[in-house]
Amino acid sequence: MRIAILLMTLVIMSQNAFGQTDPTLPKVMEFSGVVVSQGEFQDPEPLPYTNISVMGTSRGTVSDVNGFFSLVALASDTIVFSRIGFKEVQITIPDSLDQDRYTWYQIMSQDSFLLPEAVIYPWPSREHFKYDLLAIDISDQLRDQANENVAQEVLSEIRYAVPADGAETFNYVNQDQIYKYQYSGQLKPQNIFNPLAWKKFIDSWRNGDFKKKKKKERLKY
């Protein structure tokens, strides 16, 4: 039994060795290199995130931040280099190589895409736009409503009623954190003994800022 198992193992190993040395099979090799492009000062610089794929297969890779790439390929494979904004390049690995490594230095040239002009209208055609524009009723009532919408009182109410946007909220949070870090590990100053704080409170009281805040709270609800 042991002799039979040993013979079967020798047969399988010999078949694998024969398959690896079969000249009819394509040669497996490591295809590596660097992808570059023309820099700002006309010097070659690495081109990262370039797609390197084997045509007709799902095998491929992407160049790293230094433009280097490496993949397993077969002799006579067609390699495709592609990247948005650059012209596609195709090369074929020679099938007469003796080594199991093939190094390539690929220079990519920029490509410009000219898109056709696109004019978007909220109407089906220019004629519909002209018709709707000429049909607008610009009466005294609409003019009075427009003037009321831009009145200072209305704008003041909107100013306190509209919530803060992202940039304004970020500034508030950033200022609050700076204030907390400034007095971290110590007692905060008591503004009740600060004459400048009292002056600011009195000026705000005279200007009616507290009334505006109450109006803002009513508008929220």
C-alpha cells in the first residue's frame, strides 16, 4: 500500500514538473514598473492611481503614490494603462523573453476633453420662455409686496428667525472651545465685578437686544 501511494505521488509530481516546463504554455512573469507624466517644470513626475489592467481579463492593479506598480502577467499579454485626463496606452509583453520579470517605464500624456455646450432652461423652448416672460403681471400690488418683503423690520425678523448655517455654527463652537481651553484648570473670571461686562449689558439693554431674543424664541415656536 505504501509503495502504491509513493508511486502515485511520483507520477503527480512528474506531471506538475512537465506542465511547468511545457514550452507550449505561456510563460508567467512579474510585470512591474513606474508610471510618470510631464510635471510643471517639464520634468517627469510619478503619476499615482493609474489603472494597469490586462486586456480581456479581470486582472490588474493601480499605481501607488510613487507611480510604482506590479502584477502577474503572461507572455504576449496586452497591458492597458488608463487614467482620467490622460490618453490610454496599450503595450504587449514580448513572448520571447527568457527571464521571469519584465520592467516597464510608462510615460502618460495628458488628454483634453471638449464637451459640447449645454444650455438648460426651465421651459421646453425659448418661445415658451418669451411667452411666460411677457405674460408676467407686474402690477402695483406685486410691487408693494416686494417692497414689504425687503423692509428693515421684516429683514430683522428673518435675521433672528433663520437658523445659523454650518460655517456660523462652526465659528460659535470654535469660539466656545477656545474660551474653555483658555481657562482650563482654573476658575473662570466673574463678570459681575467686571465694569466692561456691565457696560456691555447696559448697552444691550438700551438697544433692545433682549427683546429681539424673545421675539426670536416666539418665532421658533
